[in-house]
Amino acid sequence: MTMRRASESSTPVLTPGQRFERLLAWLEAEGRLDVGDVATRLGVAQETVRRDLRVLESRAKLVRVHGGAVEVEAEDLSSPVRGLAATSASGAVVSADRGLLEALWADLPHSGTLLLGTGRLSLELAQVIVNAPPADDLTVVTNSLDVGLVLSRVSRLSVYNIGGTVSPRTRAQEGDWALTELHRVHTDVSVVCPAGISVGRGLSQPTPAAAAVSQAEVAAGARVLALVEESALGRPSFVTFADLDEIDQIVVGGDPALAAVQEFTERDMACADHRSMVGTVRGQRS
């Protein structure tokens, strides 16, 4: 079956603004843009399309991928820090994952060095750390502008943003500058946030740039923990950056199906969710 596209019968010379409008309309209708296909439909050179996609990505209207572009995933913009869940008057995270993240913080080192990747869960983990700051000196390295901003409130933390090109989609720092800094870093624990994780494909990210940074974050950690959204469990993303045997533990947010968790535990992977982690920490405190 041939998919019908919202193309035009003629290709008049368009201004950049008019091209942007058509690109975004096609992206909304079709979910993905292919550079070669768009160039043909607009009657322009492929380099013109690539330049237009770069401009639209800089405005957070789309995300460039190999050969084209895809839509920007919807985010919660209600917080002053983009992507962070709403907070109560006391500053506590109002999230279904709060108990899980508190349990995870109790299990992470409160001194030494900790690396936090970029993702919704790592951002909410940063807020949990602010609400229960460590008694000892802790150094935190992150490629997330938002995580660095949140953790800067804690006086006993030394917070290092690695630098690099900032992704308009995730506000993560990426590129050669980020990789150069990460290759010099060694941490007690690295917490990475894959967009996808599966038994067959390992851990993955939606872009080569994000995958390269995550690969360096894995290499930096003496212990590596994957902090995973429920929707990413069992679903590979575009570019693989680590095999499962490079990860010491998987912690899953949300309310994942027990069968999805067991797919990993049956292969001797430490894979925990709110059912196991929260109960364990409460038992330790009692």
C-alpha cells in the first residue's frame, strides 16, 4: 500500500519560512522526514533541506536523525526546569517514581564521585538528592544542564557540567567537547539513562551523538547503573552504546510488567523496579 503524502503538484520557489511550514506540516502528518524525499518534493538541493532541518532543530521543532528528522517527543513544561515533575511546597518531587528514586539514592554513594546522565528520571533523582543531601562531600559529574542547575543548590556537592554542544531536545551536552572531558573522568558510579534497552540489542539512544556520550559515561564508571523509563524496557532505540554485560544494575521507573522485568532477571541481570527496591529499603530502615 502506497502512503499518500501531503505533497504539492508544482514546486514554486519558496522562502525559508514557507519551507519550514511545509516541513513541519509533513512531519506532523507522516512522523518522519527523509532528506532525499523532501528535496524532491520541494525541488531544492539536499543540502538546503539539511540546512533547514538544522535551523528547525535549533528551535526545538524536530530532532535530526540519520537521513532525515523525526518529531520532538512531548515533555512536561509546567516546571521552571524543563522536564522536571511538579514539586510540592516543601520541594519534594510529586511523582509516581518518588519512592523508587529515594530508594535508589539510599543505595548510591554519598561521598566520592557520581555521574548522572540525562533523562527525566535522573532529573527527578537530582531533586531527591537536594531534598536529602549527603552528609559527606560528594562530587557529581553530569552532561545535563538541568541536573547541574538543580544540584547547584546543595553546598556539600561539587557539581561539574562536562560542557559541549547542547541538544535542543534534551538539554544534554554532547559532541567532541563533551567526549573529551568524559574520557578524562573516572567515577565510583555512573548512572546512564538509555532511551531503549533490550536483551538482544543492549542499551541504546535515539542519535549517534547521544549514544557516544552514553558510551563514554559507561566507560567512566567503576559501577554502572541504567536508570530506565518503563516505556524503554524491552524496546531498542536507534544506536546501541553498551551491551548488557557492561551494566551492573537496571532500575526501572513507572510500573513495568513483571514479565518485562523477568526477561532480564532470568538472564542473571540485576533488574529492579518499585516493587523490589522500595520494599527492600523500607526493610533496611525498620
